[in-house]
Amino acid sequence: QVRVVESGGGLVQAGGSLRLSCVASGRTFSRNVMRWFRRAPGKEREFVARISGTNSSAYYADSVKDRFTISRDNAKTVYLQMDSLKPEDTAVYYCNYGNDIRVLGPYWGQGTQVTVSS
């Protein structure tokens, strides 16, 4: 199977930046679609960003557009650069890995905590 590991979370002041990483290993797919989700306290899981496995095109939730940037270093490593962070960005961030741009992937990381102070 596949192991997915996120890293890079931490505590930062509003307006600051963090860079999250997600690495997939094991029996990875030929197409590598990665997504970032987050779950804030008392709220449902929320989509953040997606990068395709074909041409690495990016797609963002409106709440993070123009502040967050998803990119890949290679087929199995993806980053989420988070700039101009707001307190409402505070959440546990999860990486999701699959092989289909249309369907949520079957593999999840353990999550990394991002806390933004006001």
C-alpha cells in the first residue's frame, strides 16, 4: 500500500507563512493526484487545494486563493506554501493521495497542526 506523511505545521502569527510538505511512498500510482484538506475545531473537513497528476495544474478553495500555493517537487512530493495566514486558517491539515482528478484518493496522512495567532 501507500504511506502518506505530512510535515511543516506549527504556530505562526497572523500575516506569517508556513510551508507544508506531503510525501507519498510505497506502491504509488502512475498518475499522482494530491489534495490538501483541513479540519478546524468544531467544523467539518474543508477542501484546500489540489494538484493534478497529468500536468500539475492547481486548483484552490476560494478561502485560500491568492494566499496558498500548491506545487510538486516530484511525482511523490507536494508542498503547500501558505502566506498571509489568518487565524481562521487554524486547523489540522491533511494530505490526500490518489490517481484520479475526479475522485478523492484512498490514502491519507496523519495530519499536521497549523495554528495562527491573532
